[in-house]
Amino acid sequence: MNPFLKKEIRSLLPSFLAVLVLAATMPWFFNDPDFAWGFLPVLLFFGMIMVGVDCFGREFHAGTFPLLLAQPVERKRLWRTKLGVLAAAAVLIFIGYFASCEWRMHRVITDPNSVWHYNMKMFRDDFRGSMWASAVVTFVAMAGGLWTTLLFRQVATAFWITFLVPAGLGVLAILCLPSEMPNAAAAITFTIIGLAYSLAGFWLARKLFYRAQDVAWTGAVISFSRWKYFEGRTNDLAQRRRRAPLAALIRKEFALHSIALMGAGILLGLHLVVFIVRALYFDSHRNSTLTAISDFYWTLWLVMPLVIGCMAMAEERKLGVIDGQLCLPASRRRQFMVKFIPTMVFGIFLGGFAPILLETGAASIGNPDEVFINTMHQGGGLDWFEIAIIMIAGGFAVAGFFASSLARNFLQALSIAIIVIVGTVLSDLEINWLDRVHSKVFGVVLWHAVLPIALGTLIMPITLIWLSYTNFSRFQETNRMWRRNIRGVLCGLAVVFVSSTLIYHRAWECFESAEPTHGAARLSLSDPSKMNQCVNGGLTVRTPDGKIWVDYINMDTGGRYRTYGFGSQTVLFVHLLLNPMPRSQGPGQFLEGSNWSQALAEYDKMVGLKIDGTFWVQDESNRLIQVGIDTDWQAIGSYGQVNSPL
């Protein structure tokens, strides 16, 4: 094989593998079909941007682009080799993505209990539309990654421009399209716009590469971290210097994230334009393709925490300033906190609070998003879905920050962060699968699924933050560092599973004192009290003397939050942590009389049998009246009834 071709494959391999894993696994992250087919093209677009930018971005990171231009090889051959490797990587990624989506579709439409089974025609149409959109965004991301990297020669800037320009073109197209355009015509229009942008991007990238020189067109690094107001005060500040090390470090972090903050500002402007278009157009034409684009536009904000976290340390290593920073007269603990706190604040606010505030504000003025309108809290405050978005944003920021502590540049950090996120989601799915099949070890159930998920949410972020601090303090690009991080992650997982097992089996009771001496028996085992509990929470307890206690128990396990798919388990275990105990909803009292043999409480009705074999039903005034005159009733039952002695 040609050595140059080997070099291109080796340089593109890390990002290719990371995006391939993401593309092959992300169809299995979702349970809701509308959310899945609308969100998958967004994720694929984000992944393909990495591959497109990495084609030339790694050359600029390593400083080998001038050497590439100096090779005794025609630039036409260099361009064809790079473009061929990039096209092959994109084809393989899309094949894996399409095969995974097709397998996922086949699994769910053959399941009679799946919600996707009841309207397969609509499901197949949405699937075809999603695959077509995924193919278009693949071309758009590749073309954008090529021309932006060759134009700016800065990976972070090229990433944001590649991400924001198609979004801006989409919003501009929505403004120009007529309000009564059918779905098919709108899809064709967006396809033409995307392909035209892709062709123009490939042509511009080819032109820039053929005419490339050693120095970029700007001649310097693009920075948006300074204003003219501060530039005017530079001389005055130099004459009267003040020692403010903490303020200087914080200002440096703002300068580091200036590109991301600029991208957030542009994204905010585009989001406001979407609100205007939604108010002027979508109210009269709700079921259009443009409406679907509008409803999922808020998901672009979830890219912010991941990108901000990946830039925290990797960009400084790429610029070669991290070693000098560690020599400053400030403790490494303080420097680490100055990096970590702004990263989390920016990531959580821009990735979690920003879309929530924007969409809830739009809903308050009668311009809601269809995804949010069905999940908003009716009584005010934050809904569980919104809490899940904030937690996901925080998790993305932590994953990106940890990946940044391991990588030497932005693209490496993104690849590592994607692997961490995919591994976390797959672990979540595996734990839930093991819980559904009631897996046992030597005949013993180890835990309930909510325990390792809840404990992992508390323990694993702490583990990743500690490992990030260790990597920041003692960064060495050796196998020893990777072994230390792998051991740390495995130890964190071991703590999660062991603690889940111990809590599930109440291991601390082995060290507690024995029970005190029992008094005289108050219940006879020959005629014990019996409890009947129904699925809806109705509870009846019959005592040996024929009395029956009736109550309704609210076993709120957050079942209505299981259908979100992406982040559903986050919502579930947070709900269980905040509401761990069942609650009585009344009446909590004995039935009249002491000659009852059995009673059941179902929803707002109650039925019972007396010892004489008569059947009684609750009427509208909540009183039990006899039904008929039969005296040969034997038993009553209900779906999901649980009978057990106390």
C-alpha cells in the first residue's frame, strides 16, 4: 500500500472509529419513534463534522501541512487521496448507521407490544425521510469540514463554522419558502439546498488546497476574546499593574472559550429567528416538514456542553501553553477549579438552561414547541423532562472535560468523549436488560436496575472529575496514564455494583444487634391477617376478627417517564430518589362491620364479600350496598392482584 495512503488512513482512524461507534449504537438509544427519527440526523451531522474537519485538521494540529505542500507530488494526487479516504470513511459510517437503523426498525415493527407496531405505514415513511435527511447532512458536514478547515486553519473555529452555517442556511430557507408548501416539496427543496451547499463547499475546498501557501489568509490566530474598549486601556494597565492572579486565570478561561461563546451567540440569534418563523407560519400549517425542523431545533444546544468540555485542556496542550501555566505561582488545585467551574457553568447553562428558557418563554406567549408542550409541568416549576435535559448537559460537560484531560487536541478529545458517552448509555441499557431478564448469580438476584443507575450517576462523575484532576496535575502521554485512567474507571464501576448489591440485600443488618424480646403474640398464625393489593394501588387488609382496613397507596415509580428514550432512565431514578416511599391517598379506615371475608379496592370503586356469602359494591355515595340476594359468592379477584399474609 502507498505510504501516503497509509498515513491518511492512520490519521483519520481515531475519529472514524469514534463516529462509527456513535452511528451504529445511537438508533438503540431511543424508544419514542418521533423523537428518534427526528434526532438521529442531528447526531449523525455532529459526528460527520468531526470526520470532515479531521481530514485536514490533523495536519494543522501536528504542524505537518507545510511539509505536505512541499512533497514532490502533484497536489491533484494529494487531494484525490485525501478525498478518497474521506469518502470511504463516510460510506462505511453510513452503511453501519443504516444497517443499525434497519435492524432497529425490524425489531420494533415485529414486536406486537411496541407503539411502532400500530401505524407501520407512518413509521416507514418517517424512517425513509430520516434516512434521506441523514444522507444529505452527511454530504453537508463533509463539505463544510473541508472548506472551513482549509480557510481558517483552526480546528475549533472550523468546527463551529461548519456547525452554524448549515443551520443558518436552513433558517434562511424557511423564511423564503411559501407557507402552504407541501411536505414533499419542502423536503426536495431542502435536499437541493443541501446538495448545492455541498458542491460549493467541495469546489471551494479544492480551490483553497490547490492555492494553499504556508501562511493562512489571516496571517494569525483568529481570536474573539478582546474588545476595542479593553484594547484602548492596554497602555494604562501596563503602567499600573495589579496582582490579581485569580482574575487573570478566569479571564484566560473566558478567552479560551471565546469561540464557543461566539457560536452560542449565533445559535441564539438563529433560535430567535425560528421563533419568529414559527409564530408567522406554523400556526396555520402544523403538520409540515418545516414544523419538524422547528420542533427539533433546540437539540442543537446539546452540542455546546460537549464542545466546551473538550476545549478546556486539549486546546491549551495543542497551543503548547499548558506547561508554562503549571509553572505559575498558583496551586494546581486552584488552576484546576478555575478550569472546571467555568466549563460546568457554561456547559450546563448553554446546553441545559438556554433551550429550556427559550422554549418555555416561547410557550408562555403562545408559540410552543411540540416536544416541550406535552412534557411541561402544568403547575409551574421544572418538569422532569427539563431536569433530564439539564442533567444530560452536565453529563456531556463532565465527559468532555475528562476527555480533554486525556487528549492533546480538540478532535482527539471529541473522539474520546463520544466513546465515554456511548459506553455510558450502553451500560445503562445492559443493566436494564439484565434487570428485565431477572439475571441471577448462583441463584441470587444481585440488585434492582435503579440502584446501579442511581449510584452510578453519583459515583462515576466524581470518579471522572478526580481522574481529570490527576491527569491535569501529572499529564504524561504514556501507557501509564491510560492504565491509571482505565483502572480508575473500572474501580468506580466496581464500587457502583458492589454497593448496589450490598444496599439491595441490606448488608448492614448483619452488624446490627438482634431484635429485642418479643411480647405476647397479638396475631395467630393459624388465622393470619391477609393483604390484597391491586395494580392501581388499592390495598385491603383483613384481620382475624373479620374487620377490613381499606386504603389507596400511591406507588409512583415514574412509569410515565419511561417513554422518553434518550435520558429516560435519568428521569426515572431522579424521580425515585426524590419520591422513594409510597404515599397514602385515603381513606385509610375500617369498613363498617366485622363480618367481612374479602374486599378489593379498584380505582374509585370497592367491592367486598361477607362471611354469609353476600356480594357488596360501593355506590355513588361511597356506601356499600348489597347486589342481588345470592348468598353463594365464593371469592372476588382483579387483574394484577397480589395476595399475601402479613
